[in-house]
Amino acid sequence: MFELGREGKKVVSTIDDLLSAAGAVTVEGLWGSSAPFLAGHIVSRMPRHTLYITAHIDQADRLQEDLETFSGRVVDVLPGWESSRPELLLGDEIAAERLEVLTRLTKAVMEGTPTILVAPVQALMFPTPMRETLLANSLTIAPELTIEIDVFAQWLVERGYQRLDQVEQPGDFSIRGDIVDIYPSGVGYPVRCDFFGDQIEAIRRFDPASKRSHETLNTFTINALPEFMEKQESCIFLDHLPADTLIFWHEPIEVSEVARTFLHRLADPVGMYPYEAIFSRAKAFHQVSLVRFMAEFSKERVRVDISPLPKFETQANQALDQLLALSRELPKIYIFCDNAAQRDRLAELLSSKDAAWMDRIVLVDGLLDHGFIWPAEGFACIGDQELFHRYEYRHRLRRRSTVRTVDNFLELDHGDYVVHVNHGIGRFQGLQTKKGINGRTEEYLAIQYADKAVVQVPVGQMDLVQKYVGGFRGHPPLSKPGSKAWQNAKQRVIEAVSDLAQEMLEVQAKRETLGGIVFPPDNDWQKQMEEAFIYQETEDQLLAVRDIKLDMMKPRAMDRLLCGDVGYGKTEIAIRAAFKAVTAGYQVAVLVPTTILAEQHYRTFKERLADFPFTIDFLNRFRTKSEQAITTAKAIDGKIDILIGTHRILSDDVQFANLGLVIVDEEQRFGVMHKERLKKMRATVDVLTLTATPIPRTLHMSLIGLRDISTLTTPPLDRRSIQTEIRKFDLSLIRQGILRELNRGGQVFFVHNLVHNIESLADQLRQAVPEARFIVGHGQMKERELERVMMKFLNREADVLVSTTIIESGVDIPSANTMFINNADRFGLAELHQLRGRVGRYKYRAYAYLLLPEKRPITPIAERRLRAVEEYSELGAGFRIAMRDLEIRGAGNILGPEQSGHIAAVGYELYCDLLSGAVRRMKNQEPQTVRKANIDLALSGFIPTRYIGSDRQRLEIYRRLAQSQSVSEINQLEKDIRDIFGSKIPQEVSLMLDLARIRLLAGLWSIKSIVRRDEEIIFTLTDPKAGQEIFNRIHIQPRFFEPTEVHLPLPPRYMEPKTLIRILFKMLEHHPQTD
């Protein structure tokens, strides 16, 4: 916050005096961000509760950033819906956020702490719970609070919470013995309460994905769910404000018009507060109207002569010259930079032009939406994004969305198909518990095979069982246990994957011998460019960038595949790779499948690298022949650093002076000839291929050593999941959805895949929603005409694009956040997911409606497919939907279509295991899995249902235990079990974990099996020498029957379970590999 001069102080003082005398004042002549600038100074002069009302939802976010910059205080935003309240579903995020803001405000008012709140007028039109209701339905808990678990649970249920086996999302809670997990609404994280009797011992935050707890909390407040609160008595939001609140109206005429239009468009405005009610209630408070031009808002007025900034040139060099010229006219210019890296880069550029710039220009860390000049005060404020023309969609991001990494096996339901490595394909019949001949209780997986044969697999061997995913249209045939058919099928796949591995290894070896460009390490510019990224990178992005750079610095041509769900940051990684190449003096070609995408990538690269002296150009059909000729000539002369384009780049007349890197977006969408040209390029230059088709982890891991792959599975900050609904075709629903999007200034995709009646459908929609501007596009149009349609929509000259699936191919329009897919039952699962990924690119909630015909019935398979898309609406769902059919598509892209039959024969996961094994054999590497001994000590180790009642949760623990590769993994599992299910582990569970540890330790000592027979423990060794050492650790004399079989006689007291386990640990601990 910088000091105002004489003129500024006079303006603020006059406003204060007029407010005290008249209660309302209008400030005229404000441009850009000068309105929040002035509001920030007024609030700082006399701190009090402040409400800043604006017309638009997206504008509220930008004003929040400006107010935080100018007031130096935290500013809240009250969110509002874009449609009428009754349409909303359970678990609505906006309702939760509103309740959270209201709770914070109520607490601040009670504590006497002034707050600043920005609210779009729509948010004020919705009713809010009364203050008394809010206080009566919140519960503050702390360690040592006495409350019975049943009473606690009843309180939660009465206020809308739902009891489940485990919490996944806001509104869930679970009880496991003395542990209560709660996911409150609007907080962003769940908490775990440890009880001792009726008293809370500890409260901890926990990760909803891993379920592990971490941060301990001293106190925590739980609010009722919005679904419960909306049924209570309500009031207008302004009733929550204390009497000394100051209200700012940002362009009040626009606010009133937007409010009236919003109410008029609502399908059901019952219970809403019109603008007149808000305006009338606001008269009880002091009010300041902030306007650009004269407005009849209040009698008292103050005129401030603020000027807009000049329009800066698009070339960075010329823009800097303009800035320096402006700095010679004004005593001070403040430039607001998003981060330190952008500030340092700008300082470097200014120093290269004018050594004395620091006398006149001040670089400030902070966000500024629109700059302005205040001549009387002698200064200008400029956002650096205005100087370099970047970031049309720019906002401060705060939260990381949590994505649950799901083991596909745990989605196992009764009747699902599974694969047993030794027995083949069967159907899962559930978990069964039974007592053996020796009275020992064990739990088994029951699997039904052909001829109704049932095999019971001990839970300790669960690593031999996988969920079947194979791409069959229908049901796979069941195997016959003991028959040779399964072994033969497996052998055929082993031979196929061995041939595939051999072929891919030969390609790798050829690349090694041909050599390639060795790019130098990162320089200062690379560091500056990367640090200037205004968002926080995900761990996946950082890892991918590191791997790509390492590839580029190796003495062979890079050929890396970068996979990531739509909108997960592939383009930023490509820009960083391209920048590394151009700073080393090489040219970069970026190849994209469509003309529109070429235009979009050109804009993105240009914007991102605006303050660096590199030339970026593009080739597509929008350019005239003469423009194309100039561009190709520049590429040959080395005057273009980065050339972006469609397959036109692969034409013979496009040559480069010094090509070093080719970036290919969605290679599978190019033709055979283009792929052949790319194949030749791969031998000499580095190639980075981008794809949105998911490559699941199982395939990724099995291809290590065959193909260089990076995957992005973490969603970016503040990216919200897409609310997906299956609905019948209904014009009133469509009207509501389109108007909701228009109310927040957005755009709509309407996908209709039948060209013959697309125009008549568009006319039908125009009649239903006359307020919207419609445009039609489909694949049978002439290419230039279609491109014009797409560019019109991209430039926001239309509100609704009615089109065929042409939009599936990577079009990035952040303002389009609602999609209707007509006749959704006729689309494939992968296609539905890719289409839906076109929305949800900006931070607002996106909506996807899967529309079904009113009369035509849909098939059961189509219904299951649609339900899968609706269910997996959360972020990264591509990597879960993938387990239905995207995985098979992804595998086909990488491995070739001929492998699909082999995947179907044995299932996806086993195929990947066999491929991984083939690679390791060819490279003479050890198997990935550790050897485990067979243990039979006549001891019962399992999870009793009294401790964990959920079959799925028990399956998860058995699965993790069976897949454990080290004692430390089992120790971590035990820690998690105690954390999640309670520290008092039953004896059966302790025994199960100890037996698993012994199984691993014995395997390390080359012990094949340890079996109890009467009063002896029999050890079978695979390597007699390796096993000898363990018998010297105890004082009992073993009997050696043969080199590989050792009997250890034990007295009866040593056969007691705890003692026997202790003796075995003493013998097996401290193997060289574990120390």
C-alpha cells in the first residue's frame, strides 16, 4: 500500500466527510482498477466491515484480487448461483462456500474484526439462513470435549450428513469403533476424531485419498449441510451486516440492469430478493457509488479525473519503449507483477533500455486487473499482463483438488469378472470365512469358473487375482480350472509380448547408435521463464519437465510420449521444452491436428513467451498464399524460432535452417503419410508427442525401458469437476442450462451428431432461447466455412455452438462451461469423456448434460456406459473411465491394434505383467517381485468383521498386504490400519501382519516354505548355504534330513502363537538386504 499525494488525500477526506454528513456519495471519473484502488484507501483510512457489490460473477474475483492488493487485507467473495436454487443437486459447492463465508462473517462480527467482502449482485438475491439459525446449527469440538458417539452421530444425521463405510466427499461421515471421520461442508478437508469412551482425545486432518491423518487441530467447527440449512427460516444477506458497514456499488446502473435481467431469466424466482429489496435494505448503511461516467445515484458527488492507459504495442520491444516514454511524463509508474520471476525479468528488460528507469518506475508484487493514470496525483498503475498482452483468463488460485487414486481391483462387485494367474478367467462371488480342519479361521475369495466350479483363494494369495478388463464386447468365456486351455492362452501372449518387446528394444538401440542433439543445461532465461509461470505446477508436471530435459541433454534423439487428461497442463510442458531448444539456438516445429488448434497454440506460445526475443509464427489455411510463402522463407533462413501448424508443416516446401525439436499433438489423428514423415524425423531430431488418451500406470510401468512415457494425473489448482447429469431431451431444461451460462457471461456447446437435421434442431433451440446467439458447425461444411464458424465462437461472437463432434479435438475455450450432448446413448465411452473435457477449463463449475431421446429406448450397454460417465465426473476421471475402454484404446495407440486380441485373452493387468516380465528377461534383469515363502503354521490371521465390517475395506487391506514388497511397506500398512480403524488391533490382524512379514523375510533367506507338523517346524530351502546362518541364531539344535529340508523341534510352550512368531523373527531378522 503506497502513500497518496495531496490530491488523493483530499479526495478520500472529502468522501469521508460526505459519508458522515449525507450517508451516500458518488465518485465519478474512475477508469480501470482505480475504483478498487480508491475503495482500498478509504477502507484503510477507517477500518470497518465492507461490502463491495459488483454486476458480474467473474468480475467479483478480479475485484477481490485488486482489493487485496490495495488494502493489504484478506478479501472474501460471496459466491452466487447462475440459475434458480431448486435445480441444484446435493453436495453443491457454491451452497457450501456461501455457508462458509457466512460463518466467517458471523464470527468476525461477534469478535469485532472488520472484514472486506465482494459480492456479485446475484449472490445477494438468494436467501441466507438467519444468524440465530446459523449459530444453533454449528458445533465446535475440541480435545477433552465430552459427547457420546451416538449423540454426535445423531447431531450429524439431523443436519444432513450421511453415514457411510468411509468418507469420500463433503457431507459424509463414518464411525469405526472409537474413531469418527467427518467431511464437513465448505472446509475443503475431512477430520478424524479419536474418542476414549465419551471424550474426544484428538482431532486430526486427514487426506481423503490415502485416508492418512496428519495435522493435529486444537479446535474445529462443524456446520450443518447447506441442504439442511436451506429448509430453515431465511433472511436477506444484508441482515447479517453490522450497522457501521460501508457498502461500495461498482457501476450501480449496470448492477441494477444485471440483477433485473437475472431475475427475469430465472425459471423459478420464488423466494428471491429483487434488486429493489437489496437497494432498499442498503440505505441503512453508508454507501459509495463508484462510476466511470456521471450517474444519478446520490446527491453528493466527487469528481476524480482518472485516465485510461494507452494501448501498448503487441511487440515487447515497442511496448517497453512506450512505457519508458510514459515514465518521462509522470513522476511515478507502479507496475504490478504476478511473481518475483516476472518482476526480475521486467527489471532486466528495462535495464537493457534505460539505466535510470528505477528513478521513475517501481515494480510491485501483486495483482492488478486494469491499469490507470491519475494525472493530478502524478502516477500510473499498470499490470504487467497489460504491458505484454497475456493471460485473458488469469486469477489467483488457492486450492488443490484431491483425486483419489483408485486401485481398479477395489471397485470389485459380486459377479464381476476376475483373472487368477494360474486358473484363468472367473467370476467373483465375494469374501467367505470358514474354519479349516485344524479349527483355524481363514477368509477366502470365492471365484466361480466354467461348469459352476468354485475355487477358494486364500486372501494371502490375493496378488494372484486381478479384475478382468479386456475390451470384450459382451462377457469373456469362463476358464476351466486345471485345463491346459488357460496355460496355452497365456503362453501365446508371452510369445507375443516377447516379440513386441524385442521389436521395441531394437528401435531403442537404433536410436542410441544414430545419436542426436545434446542440448545444454538450463540457462538463466529458462529459469526466469519457468518461474514466471503464474500457476503452481503439479508434482506430475515438474517430474515430466525434468524427464524431458534429461532426454534432451542425452546424446540420442528424444522420443517421449506425454499423456494427460484434458486440461492437465501438457501445453505448458511443451512450451518449456520448446524454450529450452530455442535458447540453445535450434528451431522448433509444433504439429497440431486442426487449424483452430494451430491458432490457439500460436496465441498461447506468443502470450507465454511475450517478454523474450523469439519469433513465433504459424502456418494454416487462414494464411494467404503470399503469407505462407513469407513464413516458409523465414523458416528456411532461420528467422522463425517456433513454427506452429497443421500437417502443412510436413509439406516438402517447409524446410528449417536448424530444426532441433518437433512437438506433436495427438499423433494418432494424423494420416499414414504424415506418420511416415514423422518416423523419419524421429531418427534425427528430438520428438515430444502429446496425447489426452490416458495411458494407465500399469501399462506405463510395464513399458519402462521400451518407451519413454510421462503421465499427468494430478488436476491443476482450482480446477473443478464437471457436474454430469443424464436427462431426457427437454427444451425447458436446455433453456435453463443455456441461460445459466449466459448469466455468468459464458458460452455453451450443444453436440448433435446428425448433419441432416442439425439446422432444424438449431432453429428449435433458437425459438426456445431467443436471448442467445446460435451458430452451427459440422464436418460436411467446406473447411474454410467451418473454420470461420469456430473462430466466431472462439472470439465470442456467438453464445451457443451447435455442432457435431468436431469439438472433440482439443479446442480450448475457457469461457464455454456448459455442454449438452444429444442422443448421448449413441456415443462411445471414450468419446463422451473427451467431449466432456472441452468444458471445465476455467475455475467455475462446469455442467455436462447427457440427453436421451424422449421416446426411443436405450440398450442396457448404453445405459451402463452413460452411468459410468455420470459417476466418474470428478477430476482425472479419464484414468478411471480408462478402466472401461480408454485403456484399450491407449494400449492400441502405443502397442499397435494387433495386441488388442492378446489383451482380451488374459486381461489387461496380466498382459502388462507379462510384458514387463518379457522386458526384464531380455535385459537380463531380476524379476520385479520379491520371493515370498509359503507359510503354514496353523495360525489364524485375518480381519474379523467386528473390526472392519466393510468387505471393500477388508479387500483393500488384503490387497495391499499381498502386494507388499518389503517389511517397511507392511509396517506402513499397520500404521495406516491403526490410524484409520483404531489403535486397538485385534490379535487376528496382528497375527496376519506378522505372518506376512515372516513370508517376506523367509524369502530373502532363500526359504521356500515354513510348515508346522506336530511338534516340529519344517524349513524347505532353495539355497542350503544361504539358509544355514539363521539356525545359528537360536539355542535349539535343528535336524538336517537333506540339504534343502531342515526340521526344528520345539517344546509345546514354544508353539504358543506369540512365542513362535518371536522365535521366527529372531531367526529371520537382519538380512543384509533389510539392514
